[in-house]
Amino acid sequence: MDAKGLRALVWVLVGIGCVVALLPVASTGVVADVGIAGATLQDTPSEDNRLDSADEIHMDVFVHENGSATFVIGYEFENDSNGDWEALRDDIEENPEAYETAQEEQWNDILVEGENATDRRMEISNVSVTTDTVSAPRDRGYVEVSFEWSKFAYVELNRIEAGDALEGFTLPSDTSLRIFSPEGYTIEEVEPTPEEGDGSSVFWSSDGAPFSPDPPSVVMIEESDTEQQSPDTREGPSMPWLIVAAALALLAIAGAAVWWRRRDRNDRTGGGTGDAVSPIPADSIPADDSNGPPPELLSNEERVLHLLEEHGGRIKQQEVVSELDWTEAKTSQVISGLREEEEIEVFRIGRENVLALPDDDERDSQPP
């Protein structure tokens, strides 16, 4: 072997020696890494995995009028002879804060996606975890997780839209979701089509498939007071009759008032026909003139002419004064007017004036 071959052999032996010398160190490092990883998993709460392994999961979401929601999630476990449920129950009761923290972190991850999708500032609060065991109809163990989710739904006037905060949410296998509307609200629109729904809640269940390409959408509308007003509506047909009766009564009262005012005015002016009107003296109205107009409707001139006709076309002026109960001055004034209008003629017989109608040819004869 020459010098070059000898040096090559030495370097190979040195390399092998270095590898052999480093093997224990590498092995120690690997073991150390495994130990660290194991500690990290040991320190990380594993409560999420234990609850998610429930036989059934029921999620109830109670939406409130202000848009917040109360989540109540029930994890159901078989209470068999293996004692798995008793161990989980004891662990939760001994370390409730750890389970509450784990649940809050798990739901905060979903909340972050909801905030990004809706641009609403949300918060998970008041997380609590409790346990219960029932024996009927079969032995079952229950873990109930509840919390408040603020701004879960979008509120606009009398309309609430819930579900958009569950962006990317998937119902695990054997999991159900039920959303309840607030009191006084009715569910009007739902997507996707629920398995059950009665106007106040909607229900979905899953075999592990994604919930839907889009988050669920539940539109709730505030109920109107139509039902409260329905009794008045049924009584409505009677209202027109009441209105008509009231209108007729008002018309009757108004008519009576008008009649009374006219009657009162006529009584005061002497134009009425009631007993309160003072008639013209009876001795100035002939008893046989039943067909003529009432004296009170005649003018002064007409009354004089009427007397002339009753007395055969002639009458003494003094008789006019006596029968009409006028003064001398008023009688002379009326007669002068008639004379100017050529309605009568006036002449004297002795010391008395005599009135005569113009067509009386016997004016010069003796007075009656």
C-alpha cells in the first residue's frame, strides 16, 4: 500500500470513529425531544377531545331581541360498566375551570371566523360546564356547556337575522342544532331547509357532512298585534249603525233647535200663529170673511180697502179710525196715500169725510 492509500484508510477510520462517538449524543437528543413533546401534550388541556367523543351532541341557540344569543350544548355519554363516564364526570367536577377555558377557546376560534364574515364585534362570555346523570329511560351521563355570544345575530328594526356568525361551522357526526326565536318573533325564512320547524324554532341534525356551503340563515320577524285587534274587527260591522244613529240624532236635535228659534222669533215679532200672538181686535174683522187673508198679513192700505169693500164701497173716515183702532193722524196719513195713488176718493158730507172706491157711481148719494 502506498502513502496515498494509507492516508485514505486513516481518514475512513477517523470518520467511522466520529460517527460512533456521536451516536450516543444523538440518541440522547432524540429522547430529550420526545420528553419535551410529551410534556407539552400533557400540559395542553385535553378536555375538548373528551367532550367531542360524546355519543350525541345537542346544541340549542336561544336568540335574544338585542341580537345576542345563549348557547346551551349538551354532550351525552353512555353510562356503561367501563366507568368512562364516572371518570369524566369526576374530572370535570374537580377541574371545572380547565374545561370552561378549553370550551371558550374552542368557540372563540369559531367566533373569529364569524367576525371576519360579518364585520360585527363579538364576544364569548359567562362560560360554564356542569354534569348530570340520569337513569331513565337508560343510564346516561350529561355534560352541559353554556355561554353568551354577543352580536350573534343582525338586528334591523323588527327583523332579526341569525346564523351568519356560524361561517364555516360544521355539524359533527351525531350532532343536532336548534335555533329558537325571541318571544314575540316568528321565523319567516330558513336556509337550508330544516328537518323540523314550528315558527318559533328550527332544527337540523348531521351525520358528519358539512353543514352547508354557506352558514345557516334564519330570518325572524316581530309579530304584529293583528290577533289582539281581531275582536274589534269582528265587532266592526255594528259601528256604521251606531254612527248613522248618532248622525240622525244630531240632525233631529238641530232641526228642533231651528224650529224653536223660528217659533220664538215669530212670537216676538207677532208673525206666528200660536196663542201667544196678540190678534187684531175682533170687532175689526168681519165674522163672515172666512175666505180672506188674515188681517195681520195685510198692509195698512190693504186693510182700508178691505173695509171699503166690506161696507159696499163707501165708509166714513171716522169708522176706519174706530174699526182699525188707529189714531186720527195714522188714519189720515194712510188715506192721503191711497188718495194720491187714486186708489180711493175722498169727499165731504157735512162735517165728515167719506171714503169711496173710484168705480162707485153713486158717490153723491147719501152715505149708508
